[in-house]
Amino acid sequence: MFSNFGTYTRAIVREIPNSIRDHSEAFVDREEEGLPMPQQINLARARREHELYTQTLRDLGLDVTVVPADESTPDCTFVEDTCIVVGNKALLTRPLREGRRNEIDSMESVLTELGLEVHRILDKKATLEGGDVVFTGHEFFVGDSKVSNTRGHEILAETFPEYPVHPVPLAPPEFHLKGVICMAAPGVMAVAESEWGTIAWKSVQEQGKVKYEPLWVPEDDDTEFHTCDVIYFNGNLIHCTSEYGPKSVKRFKKRFPDLNRVEVGFDELEKVDAGLTCCSVLF
């Protein structure tokens, strides 16, 4: 049933601008929600981690397009939010914040140059960010969140009419659905052992057109963000390091003895609410 899920040949990543250190939208989001401010990013370390991340995608067989950073868009490294790609079709999103919408034009050029059929959200009432969109191979689950609204969901459904679109409730401190639920393998979802992870899984069970298996992922004691944010493709699973999420890694190892599991550290970008999926678009 899920035999073709996660079969990809290409990836897009984007370099890290200096401006992310002081001007990421994570500062605004946290201030608005009364949450602790992010720690300052060590740019040199963040870039080393990002280079390793990019090389990992290459080593696992993907043709990786690296887009230069744009200092005027501090969060441009988080390319996942700018588009949803399924097959040869791409939908350019409409992020909540005006500053992030400036990332869309450059991504449109990249996707067009790569030969994709490109669509774009133009409705000013719509918001949608790729981090809220979980594609299972059969359907979409989309965060009904601070950053993605019903009109955004509708346009996603109009763009990909062959796949049902299901809203999943989400609220701060969770800003993207992939922070609580993510595809870890064909038919298997990594789900955070948290209030919003439980709510998301219930929504998947109630609305899903096919059945999925949960892999409940714990919150490690010193981990600020959920380690359920993983990348699966072509029989490979990229997840957090044993140092960062030892309990989570034990569960991945036990559940997926036959997958090629690769640990990738992303400590610096996680300071501004990034997960592993945030920094690439796979198709």
C-alpha cells in the first residue's frame, strides 16, 4: 500500500544567512506567546551542521540543489515552509509573516528551473507553511495552526485534488505539525509523547483514509524540541543524534532494525525552532 512512499531523487537546501542570528521570526513568535527567547546561534557551528546535513542527503543518493542565502530573509534556510512538492507538481505557499513571503519568489525560480509544474497561493486570505504539511503518500494532514488556515488548506486540496486534505488542530507552543507528528517510514508516523502529539494522532486515526502505525517518541529530559521530526526517503531514516535524544534513538533503533538510520546533529538551528525537515524539500 505504501510501496512508493518516500521515493525521491532530488533535494533543495538553502544556505544560512548571518541575519538569522538576530532576526529569525522565532524571536517574534516567542515574544508574542510569552515563551523564553531563543539562545543566540553560533553561526560557524550552524553552518558546519548544515553542511553535514547537506552532504548526508548527497551521500544517500539525492541530487542536491543549494540555493544561496539572502540576508534580507533571515529564515530562508527553512525551505520546507516555502513549498509543497508531490511528483512533478509544486505549490508555493503563503507564510503567515510578510517577511517570509519574500522567500517565495526565489523558490519559484528554483522550482521552475528544475522543470516542475509550479502553482502559487495568491489569495490574501490564505496562509500555509510547509512545516504544517505531512504527506503520507495517500493523503495530507495539515496543521490548523497559527501559521496555516482553512483557506490555505483548501488551496492545497485544489492543487492536489487526488489526495484528501485533513486539518489537524495545533496551537503554540507548537508552531508546525511536523513538530509533533512526522512520517518515519511507509505507513509509520513518529508521534511526540506530548499533549499535542496525542491530539494529532487522534485526528489521524479519526480522519485517515488508510491505517497508520504510531511510533511514540519521548521528550528527552534536556531536549527543548520534539525528536519526532525525522526525514524518511529511499529506505533511509535521518533522525537526531544519540547525544541529543538518547531515548528517541533507542526507539528508532528498536522499531526500524532494517532501515539505514543516520544520526544528524542540528543543535544550533533548533535554537530558533528548526527541525531536520525544515531545511530541505525532497521530491
